[in-house]
Amino acid sequence: MSGKVHVGDTHTDFQLLVQKTGVDGTNSAFDLNGSTSAIQMIFTDPSDNETTVTATILNSPGTDGLIRYVNSTPSPAINTSGLWKYRAKLTLSAGGVFQSNDATFEVLG
């Protein structure tokens, strides 16, 4: 994510690249095309409170693994300065749930 996030901001565009790791240890984009029944992002504020939101595929059909959430409402309420985290959560059509590693961003007062 580029740019700065401030307390009270809305319409911030959060994007994540979801990757899978092969048995040889290399990463590649996770193909979201038809493989997921739910795409979410989980935001964690500096006090470790979590808010789960519905995310979307950035570039249809999703073969590039990019998802996004635009904070167009105050949920999650960006109301605390400090270091925030967010991660992807995918519910797979074939069964199972996958969560990515956390990405971080700083919220300025």
C-alpha cells in the first residue's frame, strides 16, 4: 500500500497479494478464479481487536492473486494511531480455510 493512513480516514484502498508456497519453497500467486467461496480481510488494531470485512478480487478473474478492500464506511473504524495489521482469509470452495501472513501499516494521528 502506498500513501499514508490517518485516524478517521475512509476510502482507503487496501490491497494484498495472496501467494502459495510450493514444495520447493518458491512463492506464486494464488489463483482465486473459482477456487474461493469467501474472500475476506481481517484488520487488527494496535490493541489486538480484530475486524473482518468482505474483500473482492482486484483484477477479474483473479489469477494474479490480488484482493482489495476499500474502507468506504467506518468499518473497520480507523480511529487509533499506531501499527495496524491486516491479512487475507479465504474460504475455499473445495473445503478448508486459508489465512495469509500479516501485512502492516501505520496510522498517523
